[in-house]
Amino acid sequence: MARIGNSDLDVSPLSLGGNVFGWTADEAQSFAVLDAFASGGGTFVDTADVYSAWVDGNSGGESETIIGRWLARRGRRDDVVIATKVGGHPEFKGLKADTIKRAAEESLRRLGTDHIDLYYSHFDDPDTPVEEIVTALDSLVREGKVRALGASNISAERLAASLDFAEREGLARYEILQPLYNLVERDHYEGPLADLVAERGLSAAPYSGLASGFLTGKYRPGAASPGSAREGKAASYLAQERGPKVLAALDEVAADHGVDVATVALAWLAAHPTVVAPIASARTVEQLPALLAVADVHLTPAEVEALTAAAA
């Protein structure tokens, strides 16, 4: 277990992504995955109010609803840290104070709980001052509806301004950043954002840790043409010069440890001091063991360097 920033939240070394719940995994499949995740020692579940509004017939909040039903039927509310997000739902776009307040109430209702463990601003809202955003989020913490705060998809400048304001005014601050980060997409986090997270004592929980499935090793040169947009994105990494190099390096390290390629890709993220838990999704129970195994795989400095060099 690891501590998120300066909060009181301790979480498992893998965060289960809930974006597939109500999308490619129906309720029964989602319950099975959540059961297996909890049985395997997982305690950190990530979702968002917008999941999965992009699916025909959905309106957003389907993932939260499924997780809420699972929590109620299994009686696991006190065993699991639930993270959700505000700012992307079709009916609650942006981070105006009133939007945050109303969206939080809807998330609480769907999750069937009186508190959200970790509440992220999903996308920064440049048209709203950080003072308004931070004050609104702090109010939720003071009301006992949220335990800790996080930010996703935000610049280093806006994150620093948010932290400065919160600390200056004695308000609840962001304790964790959720950046896009993996072996083949490093530019979003490495540099000013990563430096800021380290300097200010935040944690990071990278999303897209397996690069739309590419870092599972499923997509190889000469493989069949992709059949979906997600698969197309994953396969596109093969066209990059570093794509095959990264796969080769992952194959070597995975063979040395006797684990799946996906486990090593997540272990590379977990090896970074600021990373508390990479996020990865599982549509089926069969996909979970390779993800949960990140808790038991500790890469050597040489292995981390070899993977980093392959992804340069």
C-alpha cells in the first residue's frame, strides 16, 4: 500500500480503470472484474462522471452507477478507495463552482455513498480562475463529501497556481495528478509537470498506462489490421520508430522476470518515485492477473534504463 500525497488515503499499487464499465463490459462482467480485483488485493478504483457518455444510448455516469451497485451488493465501501472526476459530463461541463457542486451530488447519488474518496478535476477549465475551482473543491472537503483532491489534464502553470492559492489560503489542495503517461507517450508528463509533482510532494497515477493496449504486446508487425478506433491507435505506435524498439525491450525484461509484457510496462511506471499507482482497465477477469502482478515485479535500475532508452 502507498500513501497519496499528504492525504490519509492508502492505495494498492494498481488502480483499476472503470472507463470500460458500461461500455465494453456490461454490469455482470464489470462485477466479475471488480470481484477479482478486490480478491487480488486491489483497493483503488478510478472512474469519472462522463464514463461512458460516448456510447450510443448512454448519457454519462454508467460506470459510477455500476460501481455503486457493486459496492452496495458486496458491502465493500470501506475496503475500496473510489476516485471519480468532474468537468467532462455532458450536463456538467467545465469547473465553475456551481457545476462542481451539482456534479458532485450526482456522482454521490450514482455511487450510492455519502463521500467520494478522491475527486479529480477531469479537464482544466482555463476560463475559470483557479481561485474559484479550488474554493469550490475545498467546500466539498469541508462538508465531508470528498476526502482528497486531484487534478488531471492540467498544465504545470495552472497546477502550480492552484497549489499556491490553496496553500496560501489554507484550503484543501490537489494531492495527486493523473497525467497521460506511458512508455510511448512521455512528453505529457516528463519535464515541468513531473518536476512540480516531485517538488510539492504530490503523487501521480498515470492513465493510459498500456497505451490503448499497445504495451500489452498484442500488436506486432504484420498483425491483422485493427478493427476499432482504439485498436487503430494502439497499432499506430508500430509506425513510430520507437514502437518496435519498446516492444523488444519489454519482451526481454518480461522473459527475465517470467511475467507478461503488460506487467513490465506498468512496472516501469511504478518504478518512478512519484507514481503511486498506474491506472489500467480490464474488460474481463482473464486480463487482470497481468495487471495485478505489478505489485510483485520490481525492476532493477538497469532494466528501467533499458526501457527508458528504448522509448527515447
